Amino acid sequence: MKLRHLAAIVGIAALVAPAVARGGEGSFYLKDGDRVVFYGDSITDQLLYTTYTETFVVTRFPRLNLTFTHSGWGGDRVGGGAGGSIDRRLARDVVAYRPTVVTIMLGMNDASYRPFQQDVFDRYASGYRHIVDELKSDLPGVRLTLIRPSPYDDVTREPKFEGGYNAVLLRYADFVSELAKSSHCAVADLNAPLVEATKKAAAIDKEKATAFNPDRVHPSPAGQLIMAQSLLRAWNAPSLVSAVSLDAKGVRIISADNAEVTNLARSGDALTWTQLDKALPFPISHKSFFENLDFKDPTVALAVKTSDFFSALDRQPLKVDGLDAAAEYTLSIDGTPVGTFSTYDLGSGVNLAEYNTPMTEQALAVHHKTIDHTQMHKYRWREIQMRFQDAPAEYVRSAVEGLDGLERTLVAEQHALAQPRPHKFELKPKAK
């Protein structure tokens, strides 16, 4: 099953505005050995755009040694919140992990859900500068990505006051962009792309578009997928998983980008080969990726139609020339049929990332480990480290160290699962 036909239903040219600022044109922002901390409020604490980002990076760069820590806390502002003052939050939930990269998204709560007030904004600006200064002081050489806060939905519902709350957030976001520039940080825009996608979706189906951001504050998995795309594009994430081009008539490999093709052979009208891609696709096309919100769900389908996720971040084209123009061909991978395609489709290139394949199955298993280790860390942090902070230190430390060891095991399993595997491909005329 695939998603490309969903976009064709409405015939729109999907375009999400690129996020701003890069880690160097043409190079991915994260490097081998990086330790990443995601910091923010409840939108980060949802563990959606952050886990999507982590899974993408681990599957697209399986050889990189990276760690990810998710440190969002619901209700947080630049001064901190229920998890403690900002200085305590930074020391315990960011600096303690000695990150080389930190993302920061704050502002939804800071602007207080009311029309713009200068004194409220000034507190935000001062507090945000403090966060940046403290992290740079405590973590020499740290690379910060400041995030323009995700939107309050004033698209599918009427604004509660003149101009709307998202317009207030945009003034805060403009400050974030200016601070990033003056402090030599990267910046990612998680507001405008989701607003644009919501507008496009509302023009198609307003009721379903409302589900992008059900309570106007906390985006659903569909909305957070667009947010993850925005962060990844700000980091110069590559669109390509792999690209293979074959000549069936001449039985030759025309090109293989980020892939190895061996054992290419033709028997009658069937073409077979072994393919080892050096990365995995992001498993959005897998029917289980969103659990009970899979791509058949109208909300997720609409999010895909109103974004350019596949072309921007998930290209795995297979192109085969020299086939019988009158025939249709069934592609199987490891003995499992993937789909049936016309000669025109195969000659133009079929994006395998849009199908349930053994590669998306493998990437989904990686994502499950992402969720496992992230939930393990949250339990260790909230239910042990925080809840028992006044208990005898040696017992708390022992429990924390044990859970940290378990999380390291889960992360090792995640990385092992992300290593690409060879697969047997067969392309043969469709059975009549």
C-alpha cells in the first residue's frame, strides 16, 4: 500500500516552507559522537517530533554514534516550571548529560494565551537569553538550535481575540530568530510549516484539519510529523535513502547511489538481484507506524497530502528501463509482494519508501526501540530521580544507575536494528 495516490486525489502541489538556518550548506548538522538533548515544554514532552527526529537520524545514519535525551516538561516557561527553576532544570536535565547539541522550544506558555503584553514578552526575552548564556557557559562548544515555537491553531477555529494568539507567538518567534543570529545558533521554524499545512488541509476538509492540533496547543502525531520534518530540514537532513537504476534488457546496473547491487540476473522475463541499501527509509508508510493512527487514518493521510515529506526526506527510488512496454510487473522483496507497477512507473522510478517493505519493517522496529528507551528514561527521571529526590541518596543513585544501564542496552539494540541488511529483489510480469 502506498501514499502517493493519496496526494493525487486532490491534485495539490505539496509544499512545506523550509525551516530556517543550517549547520552548513550541504552537510548534515549532527556529527559522529554528538549527544543531543531536546529541551522544552509539554509539546516537547509529548515525545512525538523528538522521537520521529531521533528515528530518522538513527535509520538514515546507522553508522553514526549518537545519543538522544528528551527533556521536555509540561507547563515549562523560560523561568522553569513544575520540574524546578530554570537553573535547576538546566543543570539536572540538560547539562548533566554533557550534550554537544541542544534544541530549545519554549514560548507557548510564556506568552500566557492572551494578547501581546510588553512586560510578559520582556520576561521571555530576558529568560531565553539567560538559557542560552548558561548553556554556552556550562557547555563550551555546545551547538544550540533555537526553535520558533509551534503554532496555536487559529486556522481551523476562530481566534479568541483580535489578531489571534498565534500572531503573538510569531512575535516571540521573531525574537528567537534574532537571538539565534546574534548568538550564532541555528534556528528551526516549527510554526509556519504547520500553519501552512493546516491551511491547505482546511481548504480540503476543515474537520479533519482540526485534528492536526486538536486542543489548539498540542499537535497530534500528524501535526508533529510536519514539525519533525521542519527540524530535520533545518539540520540539512538528506532526502535520499538510496537510488538504484537498472537496465533490464541489457541486464546491467546503470547506477546505485547509497546502495550496493549484486547478483543481477535475468531468467526469461524475470529480473532478480540483491540490494543492500546503506540507510533505511523513515517508516511512515508502514501501516503500524502511528499505531491506531496509521496512514489510512484520514488525519494522517491529509497531513501527508499537505506536506512534501517523501520528496523532502524519504526518497528511495527504484528505476528499471528496458521492460516490455505492454506488461505490468510485480515487485517482490524477500519473497513478499510489494506492489504491481506499469512499465512507465518503473521507467520513471518507484519510491520504495512509500510502500510496506522489509526495509520499512526494519525501520519500524528501530522506532519501537526509540520509544522504549525514551519511555525508560522518562520513568527513571520522573518516577525515580524526581519523586525520590529526598530519599537516601545511595538508594536513588543505585536505582538510577540500574535504569540507565537498561536504557543503554535498549539504545544498543536500537542501533543494531538500524544496520542495513541485504534483500532479494524479484521483478516479474504480473500473473494473468
